[in-house]
Amino acid sequence: MNRYTKVITIMGSYFTKDFEKKRKNMVKTREIKEETVRKFFVQGDCEVIVHFEETGKEIVLDSFSSPEDIKKYLGPKFLG
């Protein structure tokens, strides 16, 4: 199962994914397009951690979460 993070800031939001580098034993974070996250979310193959940068609060959403929460934090496109 894929795990993505949606970071919500004052100026907007973006999606990221952590990739583990095998040779250097480190984790690299890259920005991911919303369409990619939406594709896997609708298939039921991922979970999204919604992180509020200002408060530090985190919410975990997957395809079994309530439709109201999905629409509120990810948008109506993710209801699929």
C-alpha cells in the first residue's frame, strides 16, 4: 500500500511521498502530482496523511474513511 502526505500550509497545499534510498540508508521526500495520488486513492491502494503545517495536526484518510472527511480534506475528485 502506498502512503502519501498532503501538507496544508497557509499559502496552499501539496502532496509528497517518501522514498527510501537503499545505498545511503536515507529517506528522500519528493513532491507528487495530485492526479497520481487520486488514481491510487480511488483504486483503494493508498492512504493519505493530511498534515497541517501550522498546528502539527495529522489525519489519516483511506478509501474506507467517511466521504465527508475525504471531500473536506482531499476534495470531491477523490470520491471517485
